[in-house]
Amino acid sequence: MTIRSLWNWLRLAGLFMRELLLSVQDVALTVLNPGRVAHSGIVAIPLTVQSEFGIALLANMITLTPGTTSLHVSDDKRWLYAHVMKLEGDPAAHIADGFERRVRLAIGEEVPA
């Protein structure tokens, strides 16, 4: 394992911990005030990660984050469907720009600039 590879894994872990803490806080506030959630729903997340390991890692990170659950990966492995407790902004873009990019860097896949 190279220093760069280790650094990418540490950055992925840091991002996951940050998102985990923010999600725990958000879910706790929602439990205390259920009216906070105006819309929940299922989102289709376009996948650029190519390996089965990368897809599984991404799907599990989404599921482990409170308020989100991975539901299904399309047969062609181009889409990941997830339930999001609080639909605001573009959750698919948030996941792709954050988790997916970091997963690809950590597992050594090429990431477009």
C-alpha cells in the first residue's frame, strides 16, 4: 500500500465519519420534531465506480449513514437506487460528488478531473 493509497483511504474514512455525524444529528432532530421532513423518496444515483467491490463499498456506506438506505443496483451496474429520508437539493449529486469520488480514489480507479 502506497502513501497516496493510505491517504485516500483516510480521506474516505474522514468523509464518512463527517457525514455519519451530520446524519445522526439530522435524524435525532427529526425524531424530536417529525414535521422537519417534508419529502422523502427514492433517488437514482448514476454510478461511475466500476468494480463490484467499489459498488458494494459505496452502497454499504450509504446504508450505514442514518436517513439513507441503499435499495438496488441496476443489472447493468450504472444506477444505484437509494431511499433518502430528507429530499432536499440533489442527493444523488451529493453522493456522487462525495462518497463515490472518494471510493474510486481509495480503491485506485481513475477519477475524471
